[in-house]
Amino acid sequence: MEQITANELLLEAKEELKKVRPGESFIVKDLFQGIRWNRFPRSERLLLGTLFLNYVKTERTDIIPNGKNPSSQQKYTMK
């Protein structure tokens, strides 16, 4: 299993945001390719979700958090 911390994942997620186009909606999981997301420890995925939401609220006025999906994952929309 890949050993990676939530902070390292946050850096990757920030880099992947460059590929999200205005008007597109996404969840954090979408920022990681294929099955790779499932290989991260659940605790790190949950912490990443919290870190990402905090990052969006404090530093990214171009990303809007807009509710949760049926799986309780935070949804976002790029302005």
C-alpha cells in the first residue's frame, strides 16, 4: 500500500486543480487518477477532505463548495 500523508495528497490535489475548467464540478477523489484513490488509507482520505475544504475556504475564492453528494463527499464547482 502506498504510504502517503494527507498533506502530501493536498499538494497533489492543488496541482491537479490546474486541470479543472471553469464551470466544472468535482469531488476531491476526482483529482486523483483511477483506482489510486482507494489505495490511500481511509484516515488520510478523510483528513485530506478536511484540509482541502479549509484550503478552498481560506485561499481559493474561485472554487465554491456546494453541498455533499449521496456518499457524503463534499462537492465543489470551479468559478
